[in-house]
Amino acid sequence: MASGVRNASRHCLKRGIPSLVPKPQRRWAQVHDVRFVATLPQSEKVFEKYKEKLERKAKEVGFKDAEELKRIYKENNKPKPQTASSSFPPPPPPPEPQVQFRTNSTETSPTPPPKILSQFGKPNIKTLSSFLDVPKVRSLPSKEISSLWRLRHASDPNSLCASIPVNVYRKIETTARRHPQFILPLAREIPNTESNPQSQPSADQQPKTAAEIHFLQWTFPAPDVVTVLFTHLAEYKVRGEYAQPHTTVSHHLDLADDKGLVLLQGQVVPNRGVSVDEGRWLLMCLQKFYGMEEKEERRRLLKMFSEGDTGFRVEELVSEAEKIL
């Protein structure tokens, strides 16, 4: 019987039939106890890797251990909720109405302009300390302060400066708070287009003039600074509150109480259609209307303009501006 099994096995090997005897298999897989396999996030892996260094660093800066250092770091880097005020700026105020003018062949009657010019029309406000050492100047007499103030602006060809007695300035400011907007005339020569351009004008022939109207606006940007902005009325009618001033005048009140002086400083912007002499003329006209309360006609014109009275006449404005006093 045993010999028969051996013969059958040899016969199967010769014919290529696979043997039924199992062959040993080699396995490369490893078995792990899943109870000890931990899946950590990347931040935790980094923390575990540098835990010893973090422990030393925590003790250097005064913390108990690395866990406390980690907790403080998370609290400091926690994103803060954004509020509506930090996310978006506040909405701008609604635009003010522009000045409207009724025009006929001989006169112009304005309605009240907006209360203030926009930020586009406001210059960078400079305090008195931008020009003088105020603590040192306080120890000087008033006359020396006035001379020093003129000397400080003598080198600037576009500058306007003056020192005003405080009692005169208080009258101007009181009127300015009641009537913060007004218009002033500036005389302009009209070229004669009817005569022959090659002919010379005679000595007794007077050039024709017309009044160019300028709009002024008082502002009170700081307790010790009061500013006046001048701009062309034609530009103001077109651009409204976005019109750019050609002349800016600031009154500095730092020395008003102890020295009885208000220091005036102005600047005429070059190439804006107004010279420095014309800026002085506008400033003189401003003092005529705002600093002389005894002039009944000028008070009436200020009131009519502020109230938008249709009876306001530019001819009367020009007549009062041309008076010496």
C-alpha cells in the first residue's frame, strides 16, 4: 500500500501536477496593539517634539511649565470678534445742497450756502507752536511779539500776516459766529474790445472794471484757531462744497488773554487766480464788514445774505466795499 502512494506521487511530479502538500509562506506584516496607536494633530506632534525646550523657555519667562505657556499663547492669539465700527467706517453725512443763484441782467441774489465746506476744502490747520516757541514768546512785550511775527513771515512771498488787538478781534468773531458765510467783491479790469488794439489809450480814458465775487467761510477747527477760507464764487457754484480755497487765513488766540494780541497768518495759493495784494484786499474787506458793527448798511447786507433775502444787491455790496472806512 505504501509503495502505491509513492508511485502515485512520482507520477504526479512527472506530469507537472502541483503537489497538494502546502508550502510555507513568508509574511512581512506586523501586528500592533491598536490600543496604543494614537493619532495626534500636527500641532500636538510639534509640541511633543519640542516639549523639553518649551519647558526651559517657560521657566525662563516665569511660567510654571510648557502647558501654561501654551495656554497663554492660545489666549493671546485667539481671533477677536469684529464689530460694525471696526469692520466698516461710518457712513458719510448726506451732502448739503449747493448754493443757488438767481441771475438777471444787472444783479445776483444768493440763497444761504451750506453751513461748512467739506474736508476737500479744509487746509491742514497749524497751531501757533508751528511758527513760534510760545512759552518763550509769552515773556516778550506785545510790540516785540508783533515785530517777531512779521519777521517770521517776511521771507514767504505768498504769506499774509498781522497782529490784531484782542478787543477788535472779539467784535469780528462775534459777527462771524452769527454770519459764518458771506461774499466779497474784487475789482477786475475789463479789456476794451471795441477800440483798435493797435491804438494807444488816451490819458483821460479810464479802464472799465467789473466786480469778481468771492465766497468766504468761517470755521472753528480748534479752541485756539479760527480760520477763514476764500474761494471763487464761480468755482463754488460749479463744485459746491468741494471747491478749493485760493486763500486761507488763520487767527491764533494763544496770546489773546495775557498779551491782548491775536496773531493772523494767511497763505495765498499760487496760480489760483488771486495775487497776494488781492488777498490783502479781501482781508481788508472782511474787516470792514465783520469788524465795524456801527455801520448799519453792512450789518444789513450780512443779515440779508445769511437769511437768503432776495433783496440782496451786489451793487450795494460793491459800494460798501469801496468805501475807505
